[in-house]
Amino acid sequence: MTMSRWCTSLERGWGMMFANFFTEDVVVDNHARNGRSSKSFIDEGLWQNVLDKIKPGDYVFIQFGHNDCSNGAGYLEDRYVPLGEPNKKGIYPINEGKKVRTPDSYFEKYGNSFYSYDCGGTYKWYLMQYVNVALEAGATPVLVTPVSRMYFDGKGRITPHHDSKDTSTKTQITRNNAYVAAVRQLAKEQKILLIDGFEITKNLYEKAYSDCGNKIEAKELMFAGDSTHNNKQGGFVIAGEFAKEIKKVIPELAPSIKKKKN
């Protein structure tokens, strides 16, 4: 989750800077963690910390995807969440997962049982676990597509990258930002509010490239030597872009967004 909360460096996710754009009547409580997927966030008990606090009238922003698509051998149990095979219309399924016995090597981390990567659960099903809890608590869930990494082609366009690409683990291979598409699908199917974080950041990075003809200006938004994690400036700029989008998508929150100073 690039809406990071915990870091030991100068990395800053948009969630860490989000409160700067709201008036005092709104409290932003950021529970995001680096390196977690929609599955491991539940397995590690991190979601329990959030659901214990949800109250009627809250807005719960749900953003995963960066780590869910990590299907390399070293990430299968810690991160990977399969999409499941799409139907003829390209719609990914909502297949329920079943907890299984935790391997000894993961016992201290997950306890007696956990959701393994091959327990049957699909990405959209895990996302629905967050959506359903928010609805049951009287809160409003907001799905957020994963932000873009800064992977430019030679013409300054962001190349597709939110996909499972490792063929060595014999897991599902996806293409064309399938993990972004799945979030958009779910929002439409379940009539859930959507903030398209991927489109927002993709457009931001491509414009920065276009404005100066190279990636130098765009790279000023990223942590040094990184194409995924933002620095303080980048986190602040992206949080501002999200605030603009919220005015349109969630007009009820618009009065609580600070007005831009001249």
C-alpha cells in the first residue's frame, strides 16, 4: 500500500500528508502499512485495529494492489493475492477464501490459521471484506485504485505494471494493469465510491514528463533512486490531487477541504 504510514526514511505516502488538506472538523486516521496486500493486512490483524474504530458516518478508504500482484517465489505467502480467471467479458470473480493451517515458519506472524495465497480467495473477495465491514458499521467505503509507479517508456508514457508477471511460480499471469481494472470493476458492480488513484498519478507523472521533455521533473516527486515510493513533496502533491478528486466524488466532504491560498 503506497498510502504508507510507517517508514524509517524520507518516504511519504499520500495518506501521510492527507490531513493537511482538511479543516479541523475532519480527522484523518491513516492505518496503511508498507508491504501489505489485501490478504496479509487481514492475516496480520492490522484490519482488526481499523474495524474496532469505525463509526457511523466515517469514510473508509480502501487501497491495495501494489503488493497483491507480487507472485514471485519470495512473496507468495506474504503478499500475493490471485485475481482469478476472468469471464468472457473480462470480469474477475469474487471467490471466497478459506483459512488454512499456518505453516510452522509463519506461526509467530499469523497464528494458528491464515489465508494462504492458494486458499481460494481472490483479490475482489478480499476487498469486499473491507467494504462489507464498513457498510455494516454504518460507514461509507471508498475504493481507491493503486497509485502508479513511475515506469516511463521512451515517449514519457507510463507502461502497464500492476500485474502478476512471474512465470516461475506457475501462478496466474496478468496484463494491462489487471489489478487496477479489478478495483474499477468492483466499484461499478457493488456501487461503491471510487477514487482512481492510478489515473490521477499516471496523468500527473506523464504531464511532468511532457512539460520538460524528460523524467527529471517527475523524479522530483519520488524518493531518491525509487520509482514506487514518493518523497515528502510527492506525497504532498498527490494528496492534494486526491483532495481535488474527493470534491467531485464525495461532495459531502467538499466543505471540509481547505481552500487553496492565493
